[in-house]
Amino acid sequence: MANIKSAKKRILVNQTKAARNQMIKSKVKTMIKKVDAAVAAGDKELAKTNLVAAVSEIDKACTKGIYHKNTAARKVSRLAKATNTIA
């Protein structure tokens, strides 16, 4: 355990940031699962609406520095590709 006041504060700040990052990552994963479920069900309209929401969440996570821009782009690309494959 840290003894210095600034080190104690760093620990608290890092815990807060880690919790925030974890919450945002979890939200992104949930949105991705919703799109995947709609694609698996073959519901094109639901998949498209969920895709828009998922892309929005991924972009927010990217701008906040939780995902690297290439990682965000890869996730969006895969979701869009899966949505477009529905007949």
C-alpha cells in the first residue's frame, strides 16, 4: 500500500478510470452481441438499427481512448459486413 499522498490519489484515480473503461467496453460488447443476434435471426431491419447504435458506441469508445482507432474500424467493418450478408 502506498504511503505518499499523491500515490494514494493515483490509486483512486486509476480505479475510477478502470471502472469507467470497463463499463464502456461492456456496453460496446453488448451492442455487438445485439447486432450478431439480429444477423443470426436474419432480421435485416433490426440488424441495421442495432448496427447504427453499435457504431455510435464504438466511435465514442474510440474518441475516449478506450479502443485504438484501427481496432474500432475493424469492429465496425466486421459488423457492417455481417449486416450486409443478410439476404
